[in-house]
Amino acid sequence: MINNLLKTAVGRLRTIAFLEGCSYLLLGFTMILKYKFGIPQPNYVVGLAHGILFVLYIVLVLQVSFLQRWNLVKIFWAFIASLVPFGTFYADKTIFR
């Protein structure tokens, strides 16, 4: 099933959106480890992964919006979804399907 998702641009966007959303939530947890318990290493690793996934998400939103001829409102909400916790999960259910 995952192989089928990666064959299309929308499938790749949905996969990266899920991973980006997970990394965003995990980043919140590692912030607690860093600032409350003084353990910065997990925050560095998760932060780096989240940054890479965020850039991939933006690139894929642009690619899919071009290929699918999305209007500016849909593109705007896809970008906003990446800034809100759980936003990419919601976007997967409402925008990317």
C-alpha cells in the first residue's frame, strides 16, 4: 500500500504531510525534554528531521498545486496546515484526497 502512495505526487504529499505532522508533535515533546530536563540531543535530531520534512512538504504542495491546478485558496490552506499542530492530518482528510 505504501508503494502505491509513493507513485503519485499526491501520494507523496500525503506521506510527507503525515510524517511532517508527526515530527511537529514529536518536536513539542522534545522541547519539554530540552527545557524542563536539560536533555537537548533529542530536540536537535527531531528538529533537523522536522525541518527537512517541512521543506519537502512545501515543495510537494507547490508541485501538486501546479499539477492539480489548485486555486490560491486551496494552496493557502495547505500552507497554513503545516503551521498548526494536527493541521497536516486535517489537510490530508479535507484537501489532499
